[in-house]
Amino acid sequence: MQALSVDVAIVGTGTAGMAAYRAARQHTESVLAIESGPYGTTCARVGCMPSKLLIAAAEAAHAVQQAAGFGVRVQGVQIDGRAVMQRVRSERDRFVGFVTESVDSWPAAHRLRGHARFVAPGVLEVDGHTRVKAARIVIATGSEPQIDPAWQQALGERLIRNDELFDWHDLPRAVLVLGAGVIALELAQALHRLGVRVRLVGRSQRVGPLTDPVLQALSRELLGAEIPMHLGQPQPELRREGDEVVLRLDGQEERVDWVLAATGRRPRLQGLGLEHSGLPLDADGVPPFDRHTGQVGAHPVFIAGDATAELQLLHEAADEGRIAGDNAGRWPDVRVRPRRAPLAVVFSDPQIATVGRRHAELLQAGVAFETGRVSFADQGRSRVMRKNQGGLHLYADKGTGRLLGAEMIGPAAEHLGHLLSWSVQRGDTVQQMLDSPFYHPVVEEGLRTALRDLQRALRMGPPPVERCLDCGPGA
């Protein structure tokens, strides 16, 4: 067994690990990145990018199917499943290639292949061939799908994760989706619009990430109107028969080709030997850490990305990796770094976004806040595009009028979410936001309507300006 001694060892080379590597190298060249799996981030290989490729194909098919609503007649829609999946795989591989090229450009001495595990504080053993003594360690092992072992045993290879879905060479006839979270909603709707017979089964009555009761109910209504859903089913009855899976619900049986487990993700920490690391662990086996430094307690160990079990999003993983790598590199001069305003988007249709502090968080913290609301049902530009569904709720501090957060389901949520997250991060007041320009006719005018409603609820600022009577509802 060879022995290595380095300043910084980074376990994992996904988004967080790569960011940590670049940041640590600003302080030392004694850096070692250890990877047990294929190079390529979760986002590029099995997450953000291949899912959006599938969604883009579904949106194209849906646009053609809905063209008649604009007076445009189309002679049917033919979906070539093999061509759809060929584009998904080829473009996915292109994105992965950019990542692997980046890692391959690192000095060979900075890369080590194999599974790392702690054998003592500050000491890692890699696949029995290398022992690494590291002055500082960054844990960036990512996450993995959380699957019920009983389902796996009963269904075998007919039970898949989104990781395997993107390797399909054709679209199947029928798929059962287990879960009603972000991944489940995006993939279930995309497959449904591409002609796959889809059933979505959720453990609870919740659909998606919204915590505002009014908007959560609206999510169930709008998405449930298109995607066949069965909610409140914690233990659906499933059995395998040959190459099919039989779902039994409410006395009825349905056969599907595949069962997609989309019931959440967990930190990939099992097998890391954390019991030998000398680190404290919470009830879920995750080392508690300072999100502004990435440091675990007072130890020379840092954690970043999905492994933290917090916000499992690419931009958060990149930020956490940069913070952890920078502090590991400059140790013991650990510095506090500010974090960006939370922003999360679901690429369903209608889209969903959460910004800043969500409704449930504000209630739990006992914050005194007011809510501004708008419905997109009659919003001018949304109606023009036949996207007039959903609603937006804004939350502002009662005392200062500063925007605290927002939740929404509706058109252009990915774009409105960005505008709102910038305002939350800057600490904008409702009046400052209303003083900003709003063009006509745009979906953002719906945001202005919600801001005016919020200003009235706060009883702050001058009386709201009357809207243009020629602009239509929601302008």
C-alpha cells in the first residue's frame, strides 16, 4: 500500500468537489481529489441537463398539441421515442464531456481513483491500495436516490432511478412514478406529454415544494388536472410479473413497463467510515457544519454540496464547494462567507419557484409578516400566451416592509424567481420594488399587482397608483 501525505484531500469530484479543488489550489498545490465513480457531475450526467432535454422535447410536443387554441390547425403529432432519447443521450454526453475534460486537465498527481473511507481522524484509505494522510479534508460525496429496499427486492431491474431513465433508447408504453416531489413532477409530466401512459403515486397529499397552503392546494389542482395522480398512498401494492409491474389501487390493476423511484435523495455518506473520523454526527449520520464556513465543528474537516443534506441544488453545491475549499486551503485562517438568497425552481408546467424564506419557515420562526397575492388567471400577457394559470404570494416584514420571500406556481416562474431572489438578497422594500420599471405587456406586471396588494396589506407608502384601464386585468 502506497502512502501519501497532502495538505488537502477532497472526497468527490462533482460540482462541489470541483469547486473545492479550484478554491483550495489558490492556497496550496498539495491537493488530492479522490473519486470512486465516473467523472461528471450529478447535474450533467443524471440531473439538471438530461431532465431538461427530456422536458424540452415534451414542451415541443405539447405546443403542437395546443396549437388549435390559437387557431393553428396541425395534422396530428407523431413522437419518435428513439429520436427523443437519442438527443437526450447525445446532448447529455456532450455536457458530461465538458466536465470530464476539466477534471482530466488537472495534474495527474492531484487525482486518485478509488473509494475513500476514514480509518482514523485525518487518515483515508482508498480501495486498499493507498493510505492518505491529509491535514484537511473536504467531504463532497454528493447524494443518491433514496429507494425502499422492499421495492427493490420485489421489482428488481424493473425499478429504476432517474439515473437509468436517461440511458433509455426508446420511450416505454407505461411508467409508474413513485413520489410527488420535484424530480417526480418534472419527469412524470414530460413522459406524459411524450405519449407515455403515466401514473404518479405519492405518499402524502403534498405535491411539489410549496408550503403556502393556498398555493399547495393550487399545485395539486393544476398539476393533477394533467398528470394522473394517486396521493396519500404510503405503501402502494406492487408485484412483478415477467417484464411488467402490476399496480393495484382501489381494487383496480394496471400494468406498467417500469417503476421510477423518485422519492427523494439522501447524502452519499454510507461506507465513508465516518465512525472512524472523530467527527460528531447528527441523528441521520450527517456531520453538523457551519454553512458560512463549511467547517465541521472545530475540526479541520469541511463538507459541501448534496452531502450536507441541505439544499441539493447545483448553484448551492458550487457555492458550498468554493467556501469549503477556500477555508480548507487557507486553514487555520477560516473565514465566514455570506450565502446567497435561497432560490429553487421546478420545471413543471406551470413552473414552480420558491425564493428566500418560505411561508412555513416564516410561521415557524414567528416572524411578523404580511402577504401580497396575485392570480395569473386573468393576467394580461399570461392570457395572451394561454399560460394563465397559477398564483404568486409575496411575504414582507411588517416592521420594515422588506421582502422576505415568495412562493409561486405559474408562467415564467424561473425568471420571476430570479428577480425576486435579487430583491431578497439586496434587502429591497416593497416600495423600492414598485419604484422599479415594469414594461407592458409582460408577465412581470403580475408581480407588480402582487406588490401593490402587499403594500396595501403593510399600510406603507403612498396610495397605490391606479392601473391603466386599457391594459386588461392583472396589468
